[in-house]
Amino acid sequence: MGVAPEPPRPAHVALPPEHPDPTVLPEITLLDRADSAGDNPVAPSGLPLPPGTLLAGQYRLVRPLGYGGMGEVCLAHDTKVDDRAVAVKMLHAELATESYSLLEGERRELVELNHDGFIRVFNYGHHAGVGDFLVLQYVDGLNLEEVRARAHEHPEEFGGDRFLEFVLAYGVRILAALAHLHAPERGKVYGDLKPPNVMHDGSTTKLVDVGSVRRAGAPGLTTALYRAPSVGPHGESEPQDDLFSLGETLRTLCGLGATRHDLADLAALAPLDDATGGHRGLGLVSLARALRRATRTARAGRFATAREMDEQLRGVFRELRSLRTGAETFEPSPLFLQSAYALDGGLGAAPEVRHWATAPAAPHHPAPGPPEVAGRLPVPRPDPDDDHHGELSRLSDDDPEALLQHTGDWRDSPEVHLLRCRLRLRVALRSEDGDLTGAETALALAEDAIGPANGPHDWRLDWHRGLLALARSRVPEARGRFDRVYAAIPGEYAPKLALGYCAEQLGRLHEALTFYEAVRLRNPSLGSAAFGAVRARLALGGPDALTDAIAALDAVPQHSRHRTAARTAAVRIRVDHARDAEGLGAAVRALGRLFSAHGLTDEPSRVRMKTEVWGAAHRLLGDADGGGGAITGAQLRAVAAHADPLLEFPADVRALRTDLSRFYRVLAHQAARDAPTPDDGIPLAEILLDRAYAVRPFGFLHARFGKDFPWLGKKIRNRPPRSAWK
């Protein structure tokens, strides 16, 4: 018969308020602590000394607390320090004869191991009949195995889905302790990381079994279920083996699969490309990818350091929280610079004058082309360990040819080669032949400098290969490269932005929306994510598509460099989808805010935006005086009454036509100066003059176009409008 599991210990769990800090945890208070039952319990079987025994003349034994890997742990009171509760760790009997060799070399260093993530070692001593012992800080709470069981039985105590964020908070806290231990000046490993060795007491967490701490590469204690495949036969461990054990601890805690091998299926992207595939949420995919990288079989495939793993767990936390709450959880990326470009495909600017060369068509807002995106995706931050980190960090986003010349005599390094790859890519995109040979050569040199041992695991190479694939419009290849980057750094937003774009280009609209929304919600300031989400929502359609698209653009905050582009796009989309007076009124009011509060100050752009909105009103009015249209003259007056007075939106049909005719004449002036000749050979200025003539209200007197527009030249001035030709 198996031994019945011990009943769960009674505890109170208090959820903390919502907070973007990835280290915040619930408050867990045991209701029956081991140090609260008095000082005179019955001596348990196997205890080498009776309760009340004074160890080394200082520590009075009270009761057993449990067993660690090297021996029994007992509660005691320190009679020389206010009778404080301490934990005394004594060796198993079979190790007692080796106690000196096991503890002497480490005990002083353990006392000096002063970090909040570890249980403190106050002292060490020797007592006849027991041998050597350690005196540890006493903590009494739920270990992570108990937390897992409790969260499984009572998920509401941990906020339901919020528990995954708390799992990451455990990871971030444990990694801080491991980073302290792994630091070169200490060179130690924990060796036996597992859920029972992490205690949650109140609002603190501690690694409690310090008996497994040892020099990196030295033999020591491990536990089979959490031991990395790369650990030696006698427990010889390296820092990356601790990261493996942490990955397995976190996987077990949140219940992702029966074994680490199940993480591959959980990390797949395929289910994201349908209407129901996003039910798991991209955050769960990112979490599975982070744990999968931590638990790779080979050390080279795992996170290189505790700091690197910490950065990615923090990123996944921010993603999970934003997807759950819809609230921003932003922190500057440690690996990418934020791009200055919105990747809006022109939607975030007033229409070009050529927009009016043809009759209005169904709304269509295409994404920018792959080569354009290749030159405008976020740029990786330079590696802090690179020889040229300082110089690279000070470079501005200047002309690529000038930067190539400026860096031409720099000593070669991986980051310098990667910079030249990006610069030569941008030069090629500006040239007529688009030759990417120079960029490919620079990337090959970067790969050689990184070396064959590290190259297959360096995400920077895949990122730049993805950019080159986009520059050639090889979107499926680019998607594969960016997916590898996402697997390596699952907490970062940049690969998800790139994957969202690739999915959009490949017609995988649900997948594109999933990626774009995850990035947008986490940091609404990123215009590229907002514009991508808008395009995907409008392409997918549905009753709420327009409302959700406008909401995504309105969520771009005032402090974002993309705020004006987002508000401009919101006006244009409202205009495109205006079908009645309500839709027109929303567009007019949004245009007023764009002019007065959201930064559109360029006068030519203002005229073009007014032409769009006034033109929509004219289209909705239909026949003269509002007859037969979607709105009436009375509704036009109501729209004008609620518009910003500074906008001077017309309140009657005649004033609307007068304004619109004037706008077309101004655009004709712009076209005569700037716009290229259309393919049919008819000058755009003439087309716009015809529009002005057609929309102009009838009157008894008409000014001659030649008098009004001497700048158009004699040929156009003497030519009657095309609409008058018979």
C-alpha cells in the first residue's frame, strides 16, 4: 500500500492589487506555524537528542521540521539572540563521519552568502553525538510543491489565470538568487533546485536547502526529476544546469505538459491561424517557448545566463498581464531599439494628391511592401560585450552611406558586421538594382566572427537573415527566420511584430491579429502594432471590426511619436466607412480633434484631409440639395452644429460645394508643382480642375479659371474642362 499524502496545511492567501511589477506575489500566511505550538512536544522517533537539548550551549532544540538532502532539519531557539526561532540542520547518520569534509570547506562561504533569495546561514557548530551542524534562518510557509497543489485545488485563491504570472514572479525571484550565486567571483551552483526547496513565507521566497550549494563542476546533490541531462554522473553541475532545473520547476508549477518534451506542441504557432486558435493566448505560447529553451538537452541551446533568462521571463510576464487585463505593461526592451517608423502603409498620412485621380473605390488599406518593412523593423541593441558597444550606442539613424563611410575604418567585430549588413541593405533598397550582395557578405562575416559553436544559437543572425529575406520579398522564408528568433527570445516584442507582418502578407489574418494585438496591448505607443491590428481587423470583417479598429488607433497615447499618424488614420477610416449622418459626424469631430489637439499642423495635409471629409459629405448627400442621398440637408446642418467651430464645416449644400471646389483647386495647384503625370497622360492638375468645375455650385457669374490660376500656364488656362467636351 502507498503512503497517504499529508493533508494540506491551512493557510491564508491574499491576492495583491494589480501591478506591473513582475516580482509581486500573493501574501501567504500559515495558520499553524511549526514554531507556535509550545516548547515541550513529545520527542519524535529518530531524533538523536531529546527536545530541550542545548546544542553548542546556545541552540535549544524544539521539534523536527523535515528532511533535506543531507540531513534532518529541526526547529530550535537561539538563547543568545532573543530566543529567536532558527532551523538547525544536522547530517544523516551515514554522513556523520564525513561531516567535517562536507561542511568545513563550505560553511564559512555559506555564512557569507548574503542574498535575500537564500535562507540565511547564521552560524555553524559542533555538538557531541550530532557532529557538525548549520544554523539557518527559520522560515515557515508553503513550498512550491504545496503552492502548486493548492493552486490546482483552489485556483480562485491565485486569481485564476493570474497564477501563470505568479509562476513567472517565482522564476524572476529565483533567478536573482541564482545570478548572485553564479557570479564569476563566486562561481557556485545551487545544484538541487526543485519545488520543495523553494519556500513562500508571507511575501518572501527563499531557497531553503543550501546544503546542495557547491562550486561549479563539483559533485553534489541532485534530484532526478529536475536534473539536466548534461549533469555529470556524480552531480557535477554548471550554471546552465541550474537554469534547466528552474525551467522544469516552473513547468511543473504551471502544469504545462507531463514532461518537458510536451512543450514543443504547446509552443507551436499553427493553432493561431484560425478564429478559435487564439483561445490559448499568445502569452501561453511565449511561456511554453521560454521554458522549452531553458530545458533544452544541450547546454548551448539553453539560456546562457540567469540574467538572459530573467529578461525573457519578465517579457513573457508583461505579455501575459496585458493580454489578461488589456492594460499596458510596458518596459523598454533590453534587446531592441524602438523603431521610429509606424509601418502604416501610408494610412497614417493625408492621402497623396493622386488619390483623387480616379473615382472612389472600396476602402483598401494595404500593408507596406516587404522590402520597405525590411528597412524599418526595430534594430537590435548592440551587444554590451562587443568591442564597439560605446560607439555603436551613440550612432544616430543617419544616412546609411554616410554611416558606412564613418565606420569604414573600425576594427571588425560581430556587431560592426551586423551594422554594415543593415546599412548595406538600406542602401540596396534605395538603389534601382537592389543588389543585396554587400549585405549578405557582411552577414557572412558576422557569422564567422561569432563562430561555429555559438552561431547556431545566436538569434541576431536569424534576425538579419529574416530582414534579407523580406528585402527579397521571400515572406515564407522570413517567417521561418523570425520564428526561430521568437523561440530564442520569447519575451521580446520585435519578433512578434515581424511575425505578425509575415502572417498578414501570407493571408494568415487571425495569426497576424494575434501577434499585433499582443504587441499593441503591451505597449500602445508602438504604432506598427496598432496599424497592423487595424488592417487585420478590417480585412477579417465582422460587426465590430470598425469599432475595434478605431479603438486600437485611439489607444495610441498622446506621448507616442505615432499619435498624429494614428489619429489621421482614424479619420480616414471613419470617412471610408461613413454610411450615414452618424458616421459622417464621427469623422468630422475626429478631424477637428486631429487639427486642434493631435498634431496635424501641416497646411497641405490639412487641405487634403478636409477634401476627404467634405468629399464624403458630398457623396452621402447624393443629388443636389440632399435629394436621394444617404443624408439630408437637415442632417448636414446637425453635423455642422456639433463640429469644432474652428473647422468651419459647412452647414448647407451650397457652402459644402463651394468649399470642396476650392479644395480641388488648391490640390490642382499642388499637383501642378509636385505630382507626376498619370499613366494615361492626362495631367493630374486637369483632372482636379474638372472635379472643381463639376462640384462647384451654379451661379449667375463665374470667374475664369485663367484668371484664378495664372500659375497653371497658357496651355491649361485656354483649355476648356474635360467635363464640357462633347
